[in-house]
Amino acid sequence: MDEPIHVHVSSPPLAHARRVLEEAVAPRVEISYGPEAPPPDTRVLVAGRPTKGQLDVLPVLRMLVIPYAGLHKNTRELLLDSFPELVVCNLHHNAAAAAELAVALLLTAAKRIVPADAELRRGDWRSRYESHRALLLEDKRALILGLGEIGTRVAEACRGLGMTVMGVRRRKDAAGPPGVEVHPPEALASLLPQAEAVVICLPLTPETEGLIGHRELHALPSSTVLVNVARGPIVDEEALYHALRERRIAAAGIDVWYRYPSGPEARARTYPSRFAFHELDNVVLSPHRGGAFGTVELEERRMRELATVLNAIARGDSIPHRVDVSAGY
């Protein structure tokens, strides 16, 4: 009989999602739950940001599953310094939700939906009869930074809107979506002046942090809409604020930020930046909702994808969504 594989899930899913997981895994997969110390026979730990103390007491640990996309820089440094042999993978269960929000932010910002809504709530119809800054996207060029599962979906949606789509991806051996021009990262400077929509779907790594700064924002056409559903620090905070305030670019839709609530009590009173983005009428602010955190359907998808990973381990198959810890994604 095959040896059991003990898996510990640090953040217990709700009951309905737990049932989905337990019904989908192979019989030899044993699962425990809870924020307390995992059992010493744990071979797979499911945790977003494990501590050195947690990992040090797991002598047979072979794999870390981060239950979302991305690798936090503190976790990356911990793994590189102390656990270089640990296999790491992500879950990409929310790629469709993040892509949908990216397209929603693009359209909302381009069409100035939020200011028009606010005006009409006051009974003010004047913007219908005046020239305004709503942008037509058809026949424009979209630049997608990162053609992973999210970026590929966004690229396909932009093509459906009649846009010419360019994409940047690091992997030279990977084909892009049909009809998308694929470029290496070195081409970014030459692509920016052509792009009237920029959608950022990149992981945050030492190479991508601050990738879009003052120079890059100045290189964009003044009609550009920028959307970020990746990580805030990929775009320089101060440079983005001034580019929007001074209308060097037309608009932005931002789901990922620079300042987050320190705890539950701060959730109702924390601005997302040290700059007053909330005072600008050409930016759509979204409180990091791309992953659809807590949504029943998405949590069930998360558990099904986790089961796929665990069953691959049980069968000895290749592990999906492996993370290159050295590269950071």
C-alpha cells in the first residue's frame, strides 16, 4: 500500500470548500488544518507566508503550496537562504476573475464611468452634451505586460474589442495567444510610445519592482489608460500619481496598492497610498478585488486546483504552476 502523504493547510477553508477538497483528493492524501504548528510528518504545507519557525520543525517537508499567484519577497528570501531544496508552486484558480476585473477597470477608466455616474446621481446630465474625455478603444494598441494565465485572457478580451494587442513575456520558448505580437522585456521602451492601453499582469520580482516609473510613463501617449492588477510596486507610486494628476496619461484603473490596512480595525479608514489618488477623477480605485477573495465559487475553485496539485504528487506526476524561487515567479 502506498505511504500516506500528509498535507497541512494553515488557513482552514470554510466547510463547503473543505468538502470540495476532501472529495477530490486521492485516498492516500491526509489533510490537517489550522494555524497551529503542523504535524511533524507534514510533507506538503499550504501557506501563503510561512515562517522559518514553521518550516524548521518539519523534517520531512518536501513542498510548499502558496494558495494564490505570486511569491512574497520575504518568503522568497527565506526559501533562498534556508530551504533551497523545497519545491514551491502557486494556485492560479482566480486567473479568470483577475482578468475580468482588469478588463472592467480598462473600460470603466476609458469611458469615465465613475465621474458620469457621480454627476447623474446629482441630476447633472451636462456631460452628455459636452465634449468629454471618454476614449474609443477599437483600432488602438494595447500592451499587456505579462502573458501568463491572466495576461493571456486580457489579451484575448482586448482583441475582442477590436484592439491590436502587443504582449511582453520573459519566456522566449512560449508562444503567445493567437493574433498577439509577443516581445521580450528588452523591447519595452520601444513599445510604450505605441500603447494607448497598458495592462500590468506581471509578478512582483526584483526585476519588475519599479519597472514603470517616471521615464516610462512619460513615454506613453497622453491618451493612454493604464491598468494594474498585478502588484502596486511594479509602478512607481509617486510617478503614477503625478502622471494622472497632470494628465500626462489619460486615466488609470488600479486594483493593487502601496498601503494596506494594518488589521481589521483599520479596514474602514485606510487610504491606499500616501498620495491623494482618491481625489483624482481620472483613476478608478479598486481595493485589491481581482482575486475575488472569499467568493464561494472561487474558494471552491481554489480547493479543486489544490486537489489537482496534491493528486499530481500522489501519482508522481509533474507539479503544475511550479515557482522558480530564484526568479521570483
